[in-house]
Amino acid sequence: MEKLQQLYEGKAKKVYATADENLYIVSYKDDATAFNGLKKGTIAGKGVINNRMSNMLMQMLEQHGVPTHFVRELSDRETLVKKVSIVPLEVIIRNISAGSFAKRYGVEEGIVFDAPTIEFSYKNDDLGDPLLNRYHALALKLATPEEIDTIERYAFKVNEVLKAYFLDLNITLVDFKLEFGRLPDGTIVLADEISPDTCRFWDKDTGEKLDKDRFRRDLGGVEDAYQEVMRRLTGKQGNRPTNRRE
Ligand code: TMP
Ligand code: ASP
């Protein structure tokens, strides 16, 4: 399957048409932005890591009953996905206070919640992705009540599965952002990516940040952090290079 015309270029990915009208190719870039594009940079090797990590996690989520856009990994940076129209909601699940939650409510980072929280923001760069609730999303006709129910159910399921999975890698899943899409028949599936760009990962023992916060907050060691998460993931899968001498 090869790339035809480019349909879209986002901050971290490009999307291409294919000869099959129901399939797209996404291509992951090393470009990184933060604060709605105000901060720009490059994270060497990020595209390769995010592509592979996202694909591994989506395949695992499928096995746990969460449908996704994933079809097949084509190369280091490129993946064949089902064509979806993205529901313009960023769906954020939090297990521990951090980032905009800590700032908004004036609390420290690191408070472990009794139960995960969910919040939505309106995916709209011009408006800076404003926070909204279910009623606002319905008023703006961003999704139907049934779609929002499905999205919430899948999002909490993703949290359950990923939290346990990362714990096994000695990583605390602090929070993450998901995006969902509609297939041509209206079915809701998980889309976009799941990566250190879209999740907060803290080392369980040291609390060290292993995600894009290293870039957002100029903490250094950005590339190393992405590689460390990938190393733990592939170690678990037994996907070590086959030509490696023991
Ligand atoms: P926040 O605390 O800044 O709201 O971020 C919550 C989670 O969402 C965090 O894991 C990072 C992720 N995220 C994105 O994937 N894209 C974004 O544009 C933002 C602001 C956050
Ligand atoms: N990628 C997002 C942006 O540029 C923000 C982020 O992930 O912090 O706005």
C-alpha cells in the first residue's frame, strides 16, 4: 500500500490517502510542539518510537475489546489505519494530579486520586482547546449522547488496561489524552496515537518523568526518556533484535 496525496499535516503527523478509499497512511514526524504550537522543537527518533509504541498499545487494546483505527504497521514511521473522521474532543483521563489539573485547581502534582477522572476539551487550536463538559459538547453538536457514552466507556477501559500494563514495566500512568474517530458507518474507534507525547509516564520508583514533559519543561534528556519507555515495552514483548549476540 503506498501513499497518495497528503490530506493533512498536523503538529506531529501527516495523513495520506491510499488507493483504498477506506484506508489512510499516517506518517509520524520528529517535530514536537507545546503550548498550542508556541514552543517548537525536534525530538530525534520520536516519530519511530511513537509509531511503534502506538501500534503495540492499540493492538493490545483491541484484544481487550477496544476497537481502534490500527490496520498494519508499514515501516518505522508509517502505519496503515482505517479512515475515520475525528470527533473533535480531546479525552483526558487522570489517575494522579499533574499538569493543567494541578494548575487549574491550585494543587500539587502527585496526588493519587481514589478514582480516575475524565475531562473533555474542544479540539480547536484557534481557541486553544478549551475545556468543556458533556452538555457543552452536545450543545455544540460535537457528538451524540450515545457517542459520548461509548467514548467514556472506552476511555476508562483504556485506562484500566494501560495502567496495569505500564505498572508491570515499573511505570506509573499519571494521565493521558485520547482521540476517537467515526468509521464511515458511524462506529466509534480509538484513533490518533498513544505515546510519550500524549501520556504522562513516571518511573514508579524514582518518579522520574519519562514523557514529553521533559520537552515542555526543558528538563533535558528528552530522547533518552522516549527510548527508555520503548526499551521497557519491547523488553516485555521479547522483541529484542534477533541479530544481537548474547
Ligand atoms: P494537561 O495536564 O496539560 O491537560 O495534559 C493532560 C494529558 O494530555 C497529558 O498526558 C498530556 C496530554 N496532552 C496531549 O496529548 N496534547 C495536548 O495538547 C495537551 C495539552 C496534553
Ligand atoms: N502538542 C500540543 C501543542 O503544541 C501541546 C502539548 O502536547 O503540550 O499544542
